[in-house]
Amino acid sequence: MSLTVEWTRGRGQLVVSVSGEVDAGSSPRLQEGIAAAHAADEPPSPTLVLDLDRVEFLDSAGLAVLVETASDCHKAGQELRLVATGRAVLNQLKLTGLDQIFTVLDAVPAAPAN
């Protein structure tokens, strides 16, 4: 299955939705998609939500993109949240201990009201 990356902006958050398989071959597209979403997010949202609920496979290359994204968010003063309920992502996060590092949610949070 191919990888798709789409994003939307809401009040206070940038939501990047990912679907498909994230592996060594597709992880550069994920990285590019996140970078494009960040570039379009002006002014920058205080929160980046990566919606990984439709990810069917995630390997170490995909995990590396998540860690790099977390580092970029930290440097920019942006909060990163992951949405993950599927085994493909949760198992990898738990296996690597990243579930203790990332904020993992069950659903995309509603955009805060102003």
C-alpha cells in the first residue's frame, strides 16, 4: 500500500494524517509531508498532531522520522502529539519504549475554542 500524508490546520493545532505503510522506502515521503505541512502552517500552530491511526506498518525508518519530528518540534517550541490506536504503531512504540516519550492519544483532539 502506498503512503499518503495530508494536513489540516485548526485553531491551535496542525493535524498531519498519515495512512499506509511507513518503511525505509516511504519514510522520506513522510518526512517531506511533515515538512510541507510545517511550511504551510503560518503562523505556526502551538501543537502538531500526527494522526497515525491509518498506518498499517511502521518500521525503524518510520520511528526515526517520528523521533526527528519530535526534536524539530521541541526546537520550535511546538508540542507534538501522536494519535495511535492500531497495533502496527502501538506495538513498535511500546517495543522501543517510545510510548513513554511521546504523548499518545486515542483520537485527534478537538481544536480548542478561542
